[in-house]
Amino acid sequence: MTDLSHIIAPLKLNIMSLPSTHNAGMDKKATSGIEEGWIACQNDTFLFQLSNGIRVFDIRLKHAIEGIFFSHNGWTSTRTISKLIADCNHFFNVDYASKKNEIIILNFHDFEKFTEQDYSEVFLQLINGFSGKNSAVKILPRAASDLTHAQILTDYPGCNIIIAGHQFGIHTECWNNIPHYWIGQDVPSLAELDIFIDRHTKPTHKNDLWSLQVVKYSNTYGPENLAGYINIKFQPYQNTIINSNIINVDFFEKSLLVDYCIQANIYKGERALDKIPPTTPVFRHANWIRPWHTCFVSFEESTDNFTVTHHIYTIDDGEEQRLENQHSAVQNLELNLAPDTLYTLKVYGVDFAGNYSPPLTQTLTTFDEPTDDKKPLTPLITATQRIGKFGCAMYWGEGQTVDCYEAYIYGEGDIDEGKPIREPLLSKFVSRWAGGTMFENLPDYNAYQMAVRAVNSYGTYGDYSIRRVEPYKPSTRPPTAPSELKYVYDSVGQTLHITYIKGDAKVGTVFHTLIIETNSEQWQEIIYKESFTFPLGLSIDFKLTLYCTDQDYNHSTSISLTGNTRESGNDSPEFITDQFVTRDTLTSGYTTWSGARNIAQYKIHLYDISAIEDEKNTKEGTIIAPPIREVLYSGSELCYTFNDLTSLKPYHVFVWGINAYGTEGHRSFTNNTFMHASPYYADQEKPTPPLHLTASYSTMNGNLLVFFNLSSDNNKVDHYIVTINDSVIKKNASPILGFHSITHPLQRNIPYTVSVYAVDPDNNRSSVVSIHGTTSDEDTQDSPPTDSYVLQAKRTENNTAQLTWGYIHNARYLCITYYLITENGEIAQPLVHTAGKSIGVNLHNIQPDKKYKVAVIGVNSYGNTGTLKFIEF
């Protein structure tokens, strides 16, 4: 949370995906005995869980004879509330700066054999433990429960602990109870757990914190390690993790849950900062059913770069109504409308960040002629189809005197002699023009009875047409194994590039799992493409194991490959080529070269020419003395500059490549390693001094505002040095014509001196320009500068023009721009700034016989500008 603060800043805690440990205090280091498997749900301590990314503890306590302990299934561990408090404080005590934005949620879920005194004792321990003198952090109060992460950090700094549980009563330090969603049985099948999780991760979010129990037991050992299942079920960007809040698991460290939550929160944070609106919904059709005064509207949902969470609609620009996302490409809207009326419907797609799409605007009419008063003829269902685990479709022929169709899903035993005997599980209205429909929210994998009947505009129903849809049948055949597992190691980037040919699933999709084992660690990654890049250090032995799993959790056989990242002949650094050396100023020179393969860094030596045994001093020679300077360079520009060289002295420069293992290659071998004594031209011309140096002090904010115009130079101006009293400021030169401004704080009622000079790349300096003043000026009024005088311009000698004007009231300073008028338009000349009390200024570099336009505007100390005045001369 600390590292990702800038990304998750707009998220509330109930929107984040947070990893949680189920029965957090029941770990194997605090339990023992033959029943350990049934007792323990975690492998290690609270501190271990925190240090490995857990941010929510599922806490269950029991009052025993010896005191209050953490419990599971009636058994207790040696963990106590004081141990929990101590581990949390220890976690934050060590390098708090790196953890200052972490939030730890203590989710109190179960209290066995507790008395009122027990509740008070535990709550008092928590309050003292996180507020006393030995506490590293404080409790985040309930008032923060509706704040974003950024707001929590601003409003409650140092508050890192949340206490949640209604059993403690209403206290400002205690948050609302966090509901747990549990499948309701200890030993469900993975298919049953699958259905339960999918059902509870359909909505985009709930209003408060909530917890999803992803746990199951075996009859022989107790809590199971579901790492493989979790790694497939909760992959980043899938609905199961994006739509989850607190994900409560056993033996968490064996899975990728923490990493997946991090990626999911990055995704959510980016969604919350999204500024791109969704696309406009697309109207499909509307059916008006006269007897019910009901209009059924269908439209294609908006699309978004992330997701559309819901739609908003209005009738005749009235009150906005929310339509929840129906998780279907086609959305249906039911409206109660008066007959014989025209309505304007507007529908907007709304994304996670609250951006509205442009509206779908559609006129709805309730003047439709009735189809017929006869009983409509329902067409026969021609086919049904199972679509994945929770979807199905049916198709029918053409009906007669039909205004719309009503489609239904019934359970297997809900139809008797061709008629329903119970209420449908799902139903929807479908357009009269449709030849079928699809349901995407079946309760489970079972078979169902699908039904349809026609409806006319009088509300008369036709007979049922009914047909069975087969159950979803999980595959029992494993997918084919992947093949041709290979790797290439990049020693410079220290990455392992792995390729393979995918395996195929017999039914549905397949996921590939790659296990990378070294002598000290093991990583497991779920991969989606036929290639994968993994960071791996130098000189390591490793083993790769790859297998695939289908959507029904059938595993293929695995394939393995061993290798190492030790240095080999393929890692040798190549020769340096195309070296070029030049002297660009009297005291600096640079070298460039072409990069080569297997080079992690470059060694660059600068030599006195006497250190190279070479008669002509123009090509490679034998090095007979140590270098004057040595540089290890790892940049990507393949160019290095030596500064502070002795003027008029020649040098040699050589470059070597060094690989990641530290092995040095051959030095550069070209005819250009010699650096001449001086550049081809040595610039000794000084820049011109800066023009129009002015300063204006604002008593309103205590700042001195300094302006000056550009200097010119035969090469270019590199920077300016500005001295304000004892402060030296370096100002980089602007690449375009204009002025420079510097804001510098100064005390009131003191004298000041501002000096400025220009410096070119060869360190030539212009003459110094200075002004003096005091910081006693009063601010100009909080109203725009005004004037009532006409500008005047007069050409003078030395290509100068004198510009004058009457005094401009309320102006702190004046901004003057002059333009050269040509046949092709106006060319802007440098800006000039002068004090507001001035009534004239000289404009330089005015060309004879050329026409100019001048613009003058006043600015007061509040930043308000007056009227822009123009004159031509």
C-alpha cells in the first residue's frame, strides 16, 4: 500500500482486493498434537503473515480456563491478543517509513464462551496496545470508513490499525461488522466452490467491507491448501478478484494471492483515475405492450477501456435512474409509460471512475397499433445450447400475431405435462423480431427446462414451447501436455526467456503453470502465451517444470528442463567498433562508439599521449602507462564526455566492453582514438549582456519577481547566473525568444541588488547587468491596470526605437511584445518587461525600413491584466 499510494489513492478500502488469513491465530507454530491438521489453518506467525503481504486477519477467540486464546473448531492455540498486538507493533516499528501507508484490518468474527467482561477486556487491550507509549501505530476510527486511501493518509496520519466487530458495541474506534460469505459446508467439491465464488463476485462492489471465504476441508486432514485452485481462479483482471474485497484463505503463502491482489489494486486504481468516457450505447429496438402500459427497450451496452459498471437513463430529461449492469452485451430496460404519448429516452454508460458516455437518445412512441386480439401462436424451440458453466441459449422459429416473447428458465422438475408447475428461476422479455435468446446467470451446472411463449399487444399469451438444455459436464480427460520447453538466458538483463508449445484442453480453456526452482527459492507463475520472461540472477542452477490445467482443474502431465545461468562462451563481450573521438571545446572532448552484444558496462580510459607507444599518435598503439582517468559507463547513449581537460593538450581515449560476470573484452580497435589538442574552432566570443533587467516586489506574498530578456551569442547561450543579494541562481537558457523570470522570497523593507550575466557552452561570460531597489513597495490594487494615454514610438540611432506611454495605474510591471510585419505575416520579437512606474523603454535590433507592431499590457501584483494596447511604426 505504501509503494502503491499514488495508484490506489482514489480507492476506498471496500473497493480494494485485500489478502486475508482465515483463522489467522491458528498456525502450526502455535498448535500441536495429532489433530494439528484440523486445528491449524496457517503455517506461521502473525508477523510472518504481515511481512508476506497479508493485510486482514480473520480473528476467532475462545474463553478458556487459562485465559482468552485464538480458536478453531473448539480447539485453541497459544496465540493471544497481546501476541497479536506485539507482532503488529513490531511490524511497523522496523522501518516505519516503508510501511507508513499500510492498513491492517483486525476482523473479529467469532467469540466462543465470551462474557460481557471478556469483550471489554479484549477491547481495552486493543485500545491500550495501539495507543500506549509502546505502540508504533494508532487505531483508524470508524469515521474514516467512507474515505479513500489518500484521504485516510491526509486526515489520519499514523493510524494504521482497523478494529472491526459489532460485539464490542458502538465505539468511535470500532468499525462495523464485516460480513463473511461462506459456502455453508466444510467439504464442498471444487465445482460447488466454483459456483459459490462466481455467484458472489458478479457485482462490481458492495457498500461496505466484506469477506469471501475461499476455504474447504478434506475428511481426513482438515483445511486444504488450495494454492493451485486460487492461482487459476483469482488471476489478475478476472471478475473473481476484481469484484472481491477481502479474500480469506488458508495457508496463503503457497499461492500467488498477495501478488494477484497487488496487480488487481493497480488495475482498480488506474480505473479510478480514468478520464476516458465509455462509448455510446446502441439502440436495438423497443416493444410497447398496450395492456400493461409497458415498453421493453433493448440496447447494446457501452464499452470502455476498463469496464462499464452500470447505465443511467432518463425520460424526457427527468430524474436520473440507475440500471445495473446485466453482464450481457444486450441490456434490457422495462419502462411504465402512458399510452398515446411521445417520450425521449436517454441512456448513458457509466464506468468505474464515474465517467458518463455520450447519451443514446431515442424517441419512444406508445401509439403502436395492436397486433391482433387473437391468441398469438408460439413458435417451436428448434434448439438449445449450453454455453459455459452458467450460460445457455435457445432458438425458435417464426410466431404469428406476436408483439414480443417472454422466455423462461425452469428447474428440471418444474415442468409437468408441458406446463410449468412452479415459478421460473429466470425470465426476460425478448423482441418480436428475435429468433432466440441467451441466459448468462444460471444458478449451477445442472440441466434446465427452457421455455418461451408469444405475447400480443393485448397482453394475451400463447402456449408454452419447452425444451431441455443439457447440464454442463466438466471434463474428466486431462489436457494434452505442453512440449518443446526451451530457454535463452540474457546475462546483461539477467532475464530467462522461456518458450514452449501450448497444450490443448479437451473442453474449454487451458491455463499453463510454470514452476521455477533454484537451490534456495521456488516461484510459480500462471502464463498465457507461448513465451515467458523471468528475472533470474547470475551463476544459478535451476529447474523448469511446466504443465497445463483446464477450467475443470484437470492437470496434464508435466515436462521439465534443467539449466544454469553460469558464464559460457556465448556470454563473451564482443569487440567495440566505430569509435569516434573529438575535441569540442578547449577544455572538453567526447567519444562515441557502437554498442556490442553481451556488454553490461563500458570501461573508458583517458591517456596522456606518452602512455601510448605510437609514432604518429593517430592510431592504436601499445599502452605503456596507467590512464589519467578511468570511467565505468552503463548508459544507453554510447557517448561519454571528459570535462576539465587541459587546453591545447592532446589525449588518447580507449573503450572496453565488460559483461555481466565482470569479464573484460578487447579494447576498441579503430583509427580514431586520438583526441586533438584543440577543437576545430575555439569560441572565445562573449555573449551580449541580458536586456531589460527589471525587478518588482510584492508585499502580498513576499516575493521579488525578476525579469530579463535573452542574450545573444555566436554559438548559443547555455545558462544565466542570477545573484539576488547573497543567493546565486542558475537559470537554463530558453531555446526560443522571450524573457526569463525568477521568483525569489525576500524580507520586507530591505535593500536588494540583482545581477545577471549570460554564459555560453565554452564558459565565456557576458558583462554583468545590475539593478538596485528596496522591498518596501506597496502592492498594486486588486483591480486591472488602466491607462488613458496613447503609445508613441520613435526610431533612434543604432537600430533602436524609443517607446513611450503615459503612466499606467495599478501596474506592478508591464509586458511589451513587438512584431516584425512581413508579407507572410507577423514575426514575434523578444518580450520586454519593465517596472509599472516606467513611462518608456528602448527596443533593440530594430531594422531600418521595416514595419513593426508593438503590444503593451499592464499586470498588477495580483496577476490581473489590463487592456492590451497596440501601436505600429
